[in-house]
Amino acid sequence: MRKEASFAVNRATLLTIVAASVIIPMVQLPQIMQTPVHVELIPDFSENKIQIQNLQVTENATVTEVQPSVSETTLAANELTIPVETLLRYFYLAGVLVAFLLLLRNMIQIFLLSRKATVQQMDGYRLLIVDREVPSFAFGRSVVISQTDYETHGSTILAHEQAHIRLNHFVDLLLLELVKTVHWFNPAVYALIGDMKEIHEFQADQQTLYSGIDATQYQLLIIQKGVGARRFALANSFNHCQIKKRITMMNKSKTSKAWRWKVATFLPLLALLLMAFGNRSELPVEKNTLNEKFNVRQSGLKNNVDPATSGMVPMSPEKNSLQNNKKGSTENTLQKKEQTIQTAEKTIKGKVVDASEKPLEGASVVVSGKPIGTVTDKEGNFNLNLSDPSSIVVSYVGFKSVKLDPDFEKLMKIVLEPNNIGIEKVVVVGYGTQKKQESATKASSNEANLNAGDKKIFTIVEQMPEFPGGSLALRKHLAQQIKYPVSAQEADIQGSVFVSFVINSFGAVADVKIAKSVNPALDREAMRVIYTMPKWKPGTQQGKAVDVAFTMPIEFLLQYDPPVPSAN
């Protein structure tokens, strides 16, 4: 249900999960239990005689200090050792105290910030305007906003924060923060809080757009404010939540038809949780119980019996020999299987060249769907061992990948054709006013960093990522989403913005950056439309999904009406 636009249902589901986690352990479930039978065995050592020799003390005997036994020493040491349960209890209480102090500090920070703000009583809430730069947020029935944001984007931000207040999002956060104080050790609580804050932002965005705010300008404002950091746990910040998710949910007008079935499965799940974690009370069955004592007669103790081996049945030589034979046969079977696997492997040999018969050094030759492969040498030759007749994929940077069946009988000659992989330019047309134009060639150019940390990002792989529906569907999607910023049209600004982004191993758009800038308004619009793209089919290298980088040019082009000839 995470991808559905039914935000109210998702919010109610999360709150139900919190309530169920508290109520279910307290529910008493009756369980029929049969009273166990108690049988007590009393040994009878009637024939065993225990002799106690008398201790004689002479006059010359000296009194020695009696040393404590081993059991007494161990008992004394145990009395000085703190039980593990006690240590764990103290550790848990310390965590609760720390979590409560952090929550208290958070509330004190908000209180101190509100004391320095200019207070205005609005319709249904208090507006607190502060002089320094802080991210706008709603807390209880109050909205905190910086003076700069109030003057530039006041109406849009206040519409968003008023939605948080009307929907009572503060109550959800307060409840979850109190739960986190008690269950600070449970990672599921932190994930639950993160999901709830995302739903809050989705609901507030939806209410803001319903109020008449322009969707494009609102999304641009979210991108502009997306670099800020969330400071307060009990506050709903305007720039909190991932940008791509918020824009995607704003563009998603309807939920899927299957969401009702997803909600319906939640009720049986609650019943299963109740049965699994409910507190069971025992209802004994009234039966004639058997509580008797039996005397077990010990006929006599045998002499020369090793207590370490008493009660053990020695293994006969025949059984021992049989066990050794089984072990030997198992080893022989494993050796035969290894020999069978080794003999089943076959070697294919081949050569990879281009259309002009030039050898391609470093071409990738991998088994389709498996992380098994090799690369060609300087002469374009390769050897590859195969245990089954699987297809192989041959690829090289700048050439089309080839998938073919192996030939074990003769040398394979594989010719690769050149392939210029790229994304066509997207053109956005606007209307200018014949003023002095700002040239795109004068804009700054920043190279995109393709190495995010230590993770390897590819530019060419065996199977490149694919947009759902192909390149035509991609161009159609971008044409429907992108808009020429009005401010850029009025200033007669045009040019090509180059946007770099990564399609990660999950098919999601990530690391969106401006590789070549034209104007801040055009840059923000180009980034916004890239964020609206749905998941792609991820690219693969040697059968494994990998991250692949793209650079997409988006051209903003102005058209001018021809001058009207003056009447003579």
C-alpha cells in the first residue's frame, strides 16, 4: 500500500498497527490444557550398607583450620555477581531515560525558538515569524517560518503547514515519539515514524494543491527547499520527505483497483497476530489425575563399574564396521559426483572482431543469466568453460551486444556492430518577446560526478536500462510533464540544459544533477521533470543489476511572432 494514493487509509493502517501492538499482548485467549500426571519415584537402598567410621581424636592432635568447600566458595562468588537480567533491565531503563531527555530537549528548543519570534494570531493557528533562516514547520497549533520565506513564498508554505494543523498530524507524531521512548531499541518503530511522516507530507501536498496552488510552481519550490535539514522530531517540516516521492504522489491522481484487496488482507493478518502473540490463559480439563508414588528397588551396587560409562551400551564390531562402510561409500559417491561435474564441462573458443576484422581487446563474454564470464585478449580471443549449453552474451563499449548459442565444435567468430547509445534531445518550446537573449553557451558547465562514494557506476553495460514502453514512451512522458518557466520566457532566456542522472540497480532515478547549466529557473524545471519519471527496467552486467549513468539534453527554445507590418 506504500505506492497507493489513499493516504488516509495508509495513515489509519499505521495507527492501527501501533494500537494493535499494545493491545494484542493484553488480550486473554482461553486455551484448554490437560493437567499433567505426576509420578514420583523413590529409590530403595535396603540392601546397601553405609558404614561410617568413628573419628578418634588423640591428645597430640592439632586443630587445623577448616577450609571452605568448593560449593561454598562458588556460592559466595555468585552472591557477589550481578545477574544478567538485572544488567539488561538497567540498560533498558537507561535507554528510556536518554530517549525521553532527547524528546524533552527537542521541545525546549522549539519553545526557545518561539520566544524569539514575532507572533501573529491567524485564523485557527499562531504564526511565528523568526529573523534567522530556519526550515518552516508546524508544531501543534503553531506555524514557524523565517522572515525570508514569509516574504517570498509565504502563501504557498502557509497553505502547506495549515494542512498539517487541520489534519492533526501533531497528535500522530506525539504518540509515535512516546512509543519510541518506551521501545527505543526496536528498529521497526523508527521505520514506522518515517513512514508516518511521509504520509503526512503526501496529505499536506494534496490539500495544498486542492487550495488552488499551481502544481508546477509548488513542485519547483519543493526542489528549491529540498536541501534543508529537518531539525525537530515533533514538527512537520515543509522540506521533509524525499523529493521524488512527493512529486510522484502529486502526479498520481488515482489509486489502483487492487488497493481494496490490500486493505482487506489486513484484517486476517490482525487475527493471526492475535493468535500468535495473545496472552493464553489455561483452562484445565477435569480428569482423574494420577499422582502416585512408586518404590524402585535397587538390588545392589556392582563393584568396579566406571560411572562415566555406566548406562552406555558398547557397540559391536559388526555395527562399527557397517558404519565405516557407510562413511566410505558416502565419500566415494561425492568423488564420483565431482568427477561427473568436471567431465560435463566443455570449453568454447572464439574471437571477437569489429566489422573491419579488427580484434576487440577487452570485450566481455558472459554466460546469459549467470555471473560467469571472461574477457578477450589483445588478439580478441577468449576461452570459456561451460557446464551446460547456455547462451553467451558478447558486449563491448560502443558496440551492440550479441546473444548467441555456443559452438563447442569449432572456433567461434563473433562480429560486433557499432552502436551509438544515447538519449535524444527533448525540446521545449516557449514564446519570447524579441528582447536581448541570454545565450546558453555563456552558462557555467559543471561535470556530473558519476562515482557516488565507492559504488561503481557504469555508462555502458550489456543490457542498458529501459524506460517502460521504450524511447517513444519516454519522450511522450517528458512532453506531458515539462513546462517552460514563465520567468524565463519573460526574460527571453533559452538554451540546452544537460541533466545527469543514474538509473540504479532497482530501476529508480537517483543522483539528479545539472551537468550544464543555463538559468536557475530552467535548471529547476529540468531536474523536476527528471524526478517525475517512473521506475525503469534496470541495466545488467554479467547477469547482475547495476547502476548506469545517463546525460539527457533538454532544450528550451523560444518562438517569436513575426513583426506586424505597419500600414502605410
